[in-house]
Amino acid sequence: MSESTGASATAVSSSILSAQALPDAKGPMGDDAATELVSLYQKQKKIYARAVSGLFATWRWSLVWATQLLFYGLPWLEWNGRQAVLFDLGQRRFYIGALVLYPQDFIFLTGILIIAAYALFLFTAVAGRLWCGFACPQTVYTEIFMWVELKIEGDRIARMKRDGSDWTLDKLWRKTATQGVWIALGLWTGFTFVGYFTPIKTLAAEALTLGFGPWEWFWVLFYGLATYGNAGFMREQVCKYMCPYARFQSAMFDKDTLIISYDIERGEPRGSRSRKADPVKLGLGECIDCGLCVQVCPTGIDIRKGLQYECIGCAACIDVCDGVMDKMNYPKGLIRYDTQNGLAQHLTPRQRLARIFRPRVLVYSAILVLILSGFFISLALRNPFKVDVVRDRAALARQVEEGQIENVYRLQVMNATEQPQYYRVVAQGLPGIVLGPLPEIRLAPAEARWVIVGVRIPPDSAAKAGAGAHPIHFEIDLLRTDGAGQTTTGATVREKSTFVVPR
């Protein structure tokens, strides 16, 4: 901190302290008015979102059901006698349907994250924040928690009236019931989350006796508390202040991106009127200024003020406005999904659709197709087993019978299938190189095993090679037996290493 900055901070602190210590100090005009202490932070007002029904509300609830059936139900599905989706960190195996992945397959997780990022860029460039409004976990769980609040405490007006009144027995039991259901939902969500890492049937048996391990307790409570806090209390603040997507979405938007739009030409000037009144004669637009679009908004914004980063694209304002337009016998669509160019140039739906295929979207699409192709080709061509080779540092290079030089290696062989497998190991790279006695390598389904391998070279090869480290490689062949009893090679993995010749 510079000297001038420090001095300024000290002056500001002194001013605040003076204002607190001298409430009767005279003002700048010499009067006796008390100095007012102004808070630098605005108090966050609670948003009481009004319940809404309509086409987009139906779509939103359909996705709530779809995502939650998938999340809560997937751990209970079985595949080949095991949990279909299980990330077994203890055994370092990840099961996804027929796939058996090891930590060495981390590249596939990286690929999934890159695909998700580019898909989000593409989707945002075309359709704005539809992901946020319909399928984001924060939106989904907030919708569920708000539904619980609606059923127990009533709609918007009832909740506002109750929160502004004194505590009564009715208020106490409703608030307690709401919190109880929220906590139960949070714990159930935390339990399910841990069920993706610990077999969920084992976890359920432990839950009956509260016999979780320390890490299971931590993650059940942590994830449950996060769900309870984010969906029950923080709600729109997560979207407005914590989610980075709201901040950098503008970099992916352009004037042909689909957004929630208020038609100013139709709506303004706004004003109230009777249902039978002619707005043209009154000099008014079609917006009756009822404020319902603000009341149903989960982030509390007024969409009539234009595009705002707080808008999550949930379309609740469209549903409620369409209902008002129906009652007023006006055309629907005063608030609708549209683009900035669509509003300004009065584009038809077909013209808006044609503008989807613009350079930004085409580039995102091409990159996404390339990444998806590479991902699925790599996944299809991956070897059914993996091998790691490590020189055994506990056993140095040594001279054995007949003057041969021996190095000892540890091979970790990992079966990436759910079938028994047999393997043959061959060493190459130096003249006369041979393997010491090696038992048959046979692995059970999805088994990983360390195998000790001794590699030897004759004295003349060692003398010719000279002292030092020399490159070699191991070839590990997967052996398969056909119907006639013939053994064939199914796949081969090559791993590099070094052979040390002592001085």
C-alpha cells in the first residue's frame, strides 16, 4: 500500500469514527444537525416469487422430474451384479455402465469437461441462458424448495403477510415444517451424492444405524447443507453474485442470441385500463403495468427494463404475461423469447432461425464435433487393459549366475473389462534380453495386480552396451483362446523403461 493510499484510508476511518463519536457535531453549514452515518451496504430484500403456470412452467417441471429421477435413481441401477455408476475412490476404479476406468483414464474426464464447456458456449450463443432457467441444479433445487414452501406456507401474499406479523402457533408450525422438509431433502441429496462414491446399498445399511465413516459423514452433511442453504435461503443470490456464468455470458451473446425480450413498441406507454377499454384511444400500449412479471421473477428483476445479467431465462414472466394478455383479449407475446435483431427489424420466426447459422455458431459447432469425434474414437479404441512399469528401486542392478546382469521391475497390470484376462510379457531392446521365471498373469474382471519381473542380459551384451542406463521396452499381450483351443493375441501394450548395467 502506498503512503498516500494509507493516508486516505486513515482519513476515511477517522471520519467514520468521528461521526460515531460526535453525534451532536455541527454540520457543514454551522447548524446543529446531527451527523448521519450512512451504511455502505444495502440490505438484501427477500424475494417472494409468485407461483405461475403455463407452457414454460410445464417444461421446467418436466426437466425437474427428469433430472431428479436420473440423479436419485441412477445409483440404484445395477450392471453385471454391481452398481451401474460408481466412482470407487478406494479401489481406484470408476464404473460407468460397461466401462471400467482407472486413474490413467483421467484424459476422458478432461474430454468430458471440455465437451461440456464448448456445448455451453454453443448453447449460450444460440439460446442464451436456457440452461440456467431450466436445468441448472441451482434452479432445479430452488424450484423444488419453493414448491415445498408454497404447499406449506401458501402463495406470495400469504407468505409476505405471515412474515410481517408476530409469531403465532400457526406461523411456528408452518415455518418448522418447511425447514424440516428442506433439511430432509438436503440430507437425502447429500446421501445420494455420496452413493456415487460408496456403494449405495452399503451406505443405506449404514444409514439405518448411523454407522457412516468420517468422510461419509462429512460429505453427506456438507452436500446436504449446501443444498439446504443454496436452494432454501441464498436462491437468487447464488445466480447473481456467486455464479461466474452470469458474469461472462455477455462475451457469448450477440444481437442474434435468443433472450427473454419485452416488446417496447407494443407495450409502451404502459398504464392500467379496464378490459373493455381501447388502448389506442387512451394512447397506451398493451402493457397494463400489472407488475406480475416482476412478482413471478425468481431473481426479482423487471424484464421491461431490458436485458439484465440477473435474468436466468426461466420464462416465468412469459407465462404470466401471456395469461394477462389472454384476459385482456390482446395477442400473446408481449414478453417472449426473441433476439435483439428480431425485435428491432421485426424478423419472422423463419428469418430468426436462418440467423442461427452465423460464424460464431459454426465455429463452436465445428470445434465441438471434432472434440466429440476424437473423444468417442479414443474411447472405442482404448485397450482393454493398462500397464504401468516401475523399476524396483529396492533391488539394484546385480550380477547373477553365469555372469548375467539382472534388473528387477514391478509391472502393474489393470484389467479394464469385466471378463477374466490372460497376459504374456516380453522384454525387448538389448541383445539377448530375457525374462526371468514369470508366473502366468491371470486377472479377474476389473482386477489390478502388481507383478515382479526380473530381466536379464548375458555378459557379452552387457560389455557391449557398457555401463549406464539403456532404453528397453516391455510388450504385454492379451491372450485369447478361440473355440478350437488356439491362443491368439487380442491386444498389445508397449511400455518404455531403462536397463541399468553396473560399472
